[in-house]
Amino acid sequence: MPATGKVSLTRQTIYVFIPILDLYAAYHIKKLRWYLLIMILVGFAMSGINSAILPSIGEYDEDKIMTISGELNWEYIFLGESPELAIATMVIYQAVTFAVAVYLIRRWSHKWNMQFEYP
């Protein structure tokens, strides 16, 4: 249910870091559609950057995908030839996503609160 008065910026910020509650925080200030649109666009942009940095599974050597016992080498499939780079891109991806989400929710929550200060 959308808020009828001021919202807590601290609580809204905490909600960003909890899955599903970030959507509630955006809905609470009537910005859910904008939030979803912007976060989907950020996801596509970060995926494009990630695919440019890390090659896709089709570009891997088949000998490296299979282990000596004939099983799939899942670590190689998910992390590739340089696991450090793959993990670093994952961390950067999450940091950028959280930074954008916190910025949007705090900015919109502040604007929401401003409309109740001056009747």
C-alpha cells in the first residue's frame, strides 16, 4: 500500500539491500514502474559489459570443460579461464546495481517527503 505520509529514508535504504523489499520500497513511494524500468536497463548494460569482458561458453576449449573423469568442470564453465576476473566483475556488477538502487530510492523518498512538508 502506498504511503500516506512521510517515509523513513533509513528504512527505505535498508529495504534496497533485502530482496523483494526493494520493490516494496519503490511501490511505497509510487515509483515501482520507474524503478523496474531503470533497474532492467542497468542489468542489460552491465550484462553487455560483462559479455564483452568475459567470453561466452561457446568460445571455451572443449578439453577444459570436461574433467579427467569425464564430468563437467562447472568451475571453469562459470568462472572461465580467469576466475579472479569473473569474480571481480560479479562484485562490480552488484556494487553498481546497489549504488543505483540506493540513489534512486533515497532521491525519490526525499522528494516524496518534501511534498508533505509544505502543504
